[in-house]
Amino acid sequence: MTPTVNGVIRIEGVTKRFGEVVALDNVSCEVRENEFLALLGPSGCGKTTLLRAIAGLEQPDAGHIFIDNLSQDGRAPYERPVNMMFQSYALFPHMTVADNVAFGLKQDGLRGDALAERVREALARVEMEALAARKPQQLSGGQKQRVALARCLAKRPRALLLDEPLAALDKHLRERTQLELMALRERLGITFIVVTHDQDEAMGMAGRVAVMDKGRILQVGTPRELYDRPLTRTVAGFFGHMNIWEGTVETPDRVACAVGAVRVAAPLPRAGARVAVAVRPEQIALQAVAGQSGENHFAGTVADVVYGGTISTYFVLREGQRIRVVRQNGAGPAFERGAAVTASWPAAAVRVLAP
Ligand SMILES: Nc1ncnc2c1ncn2[C@@H]1O[C@H](COP(=O)(O)OP(=O)(O)O)[C@@H](O)[C@H]1O
Ligand SMILES: [Mg+2]
């Protein structure tokens, strides 16, 4: 593979097994300079293992990791220009905040004024200078996290690896901390790789998201790309709701599904192939017209309405087929339960997904 200018971290074909478990299955990914990348996926999909492999805490069974185009094969964690913040923060309970931050720097041989200055700088970055003399048990969850962050930053890494940094915080702190992490990354101008299993969190803070499942990266993209153009059913199902219908390709732009004929703007595989097509609920229009048929039209009855303040979700039913539609309240007519309606959507809104 040719080196690229932007890829600060390059993961090439990394596989990691624990006995029978394949924690990472031939993972390749490029992490860009100064980006905020979220690793998103369900519990057990290999997120922590991937971070640990980048940090040098796990040795891959196959594949390579490059940082600044330099192979990290055989390099110990402390030799790598990255730092990992653990889910548990892993602070030393008997040491003060300042000593916790100084610990790694001392191991690197830093002493005296130089050491004190680096500790002060790191604590200042997270606004924790005033609490330098405290012990971890005298800190709130949010403050502990800042100390853990300061300890990572003290070594001035090229990239910070954060494992579920918001998981231990209560709900109202989470949103604030999310914004703080984004601001911190911009101030520092370094790369953040953040693990999360929460799609809203990933979408809200990351510039790009890598969606993982069962040891693999399924798709990498901006939140908008993943939402608008998922490539697989798994990714489509991960972000919000989607109507997904399986069908058979009839013509280059038409798929026969149980909900009727669906016309597609994107190119389709050959006639006879099985595909899944998908439409976001907010891309579907509702009209108070009964029985209108044809491509991309579905006539049925409103089986349920879920009122949600700014939006309402309608479930339109016909012969066991159900379509989910989201409409903005006040922007058009409202529909009652039992109303005869026709749902319709443009061909351009239809995504063709791999199973
Ligand atoms: N040290 C280990 N020994 C045995 N199995 C492990 C070890 N670390 C992780 N695993 C397994 O590897 C898989 C991926 O784990 P992990 O990377 O921790 O997932 P995630 O962080 O996405 O929840 C899981 O099945 C987990 O049980
Ligand atoms: Mg984990």
C-alpha cells in the first residue's frame, strides 16, 4: 500500500484472536490527521481490542499498524506516539492528581522543573490545576476523567485513544463532556479515536464514524454519509429507523417487493438478483388518497400514530405489510388512526443495500 499524506494511523488487515474468538477480523482503516473518529458498534464487536492494538497493548496475529507511515510492529506501548485513556480511567488511588499525571513522564526520565512544567501544562489543558494536590477519591467522576485525560496529554501524543470516555458519567454530564472533548480536540489539533456503543454520541461528536460489527469494520463515513447512504442492512439499522424491503430485480431501475414495485435511481444488479431496498421514514409523503397505486406508492390504512411533539410517526398497513412514515407536525395535514392514505416516495430516496 502506498503511504498517504493524511493517514496518521493506518490499520492494515489486522486480525486478533483470543482462543476461538476472532476479536478483530482483517480490519483495515485509515485515521486522518486531526480528525475525530468514533469507533461505533455493539458490545463485544472488538472496539477495545482495536484501540489496544493501536496502543501496542495487544499484538495482532496478522496485519500491521502504521503511525506516521512507520510500522509499529514490535514497538512497545511507551514507544508509540499515541496514548490510551481506559474506560475505568485507571488512576492510581494513593497518588495525588499531579503525581498521577507525572507518573508516565517520570518513566520517560523527565525530572525537576521540566517535569513540573509539563504536569502544569497538562492539568491546565483540562482546567484541573486547582485540584492538583487532591487524591482520586476526592474527585467527581467528571474530574477523574479530566485527570485521566491530562495524564494522556502530558506525553504530547499524536493521537488520543479514548475507550468509552462518557460511559461512566451521568446523563447530564455526558452531553457537556461530549462538547468539551470536541473543543479540546480542536484546541490541541491532534487526532482523537473514541470508542462508543451509542450511535447518538458517535453522530454528535465525531467527524467520521467507523461502524464495527463482529470484529469487522462495515463502513466508515461522516455521520451524514452513514445516515443517508448506508451500504448494508446492519449499518442502515444502526442509525435511526429505516423501511427495508427485500425484493427481486425486474429491470435496471425496478425491484419487485411485497409492498409493490419500487423504482430506484441507483444502478441495480442483473434482473432476477435478490436485493434489499430501503427508505428513511422522513422521505415518505402521506396523502389522504385511498387506493392510489403504482411504483413507489403504497395505499393502506393508518394503523398507529405516535405523536412526538415536533414530529409524528405513522404506521401504514396493508395486507400484513407495514410502512413507517415520519412527518413534521404542522407542516401538512395530520392523519387519524384508521384513515385511508397513500404513502409515496421518490426513486432518489431509495437505497440499495447489501444483505
Ligand atoms: N483478553 C481477552 N481474552 C479473551 N477474550 C477476549 C479478551 N479481550 C477481548 N476478548 C473478546 O474479544 C471480543 C471483543 O472484545 P472487545 O474488544 O473488548 O469488545 P468491545 O470493546 O467492542 O466491547 C469479545 O468477544 C471479548 O470477549
Ligand atoms: Mg470495550
